[in-house]
Amino acid sequence: MANYILLLTFTPEGRERMVKDPDSVQRAVEIIDIPGTETLGLYAVLGMYDFVNILTAPDNESAARFSMELGVVAGVHVTTMAAIPVARLEDSLNQEQTWREQPRPENPDLDDNINGH
């Protein structure tokens, strides 16, 4: 499962809906049923976004579908970002560093291109 951060900003219609029905965004998150997705948290925030939703999904396509449906049902614009746990990123960077430290076969043509000659 992958994690996603969804940043929500109201459309004018969504803002009006929220004023009339303060639970509208929470209810929208709860009724969207995309197999394998689960909302871990919905937070109202201050600043340039109105809400942050944390989602788990099996793949990018499921997260994108959830985001699109949320935009329609809740009356929000959604910016969706894949979230990589720092430990996994560090592991990946450590593996890449090990790969870079391994000796490479000599290739004078490639070395000249890299060094700008």
C-alpha cells in the first residue's frame, strides 16, 4: 500500500455547501468507495489549503480515482501527492550510493562526455 497526501481547496460551490452543511467534506470522504483505499485522516488546516486528507491506496490509479470523486462529491479542488516514508527513501538512497561506489568498466568516450571534453 502506498500513502498519498491530498490537499483540498473549496470551489465556490463547495464553500457554499460547507456553510450550509459543515459535515459535507467528512461525509464525502466516507462515502467514496474505491477498492483498497482507506482514509487515515482528514484535517482542516489554516493557510492556502482548506483540508488535508491522508489516504492509503494500492496504486496511483486508485488514488487518482479517489481524488477525482472527492473533488466532485465535496466540491473541492484536489492536489494529490504520493508520500514516501523517509526510511524507505533513505534505504533507496543508501542502495544507490552503494551502486555508485562500485567500480565501472573503463569507457574513454563516455568519460570524455561526462567531463565535458
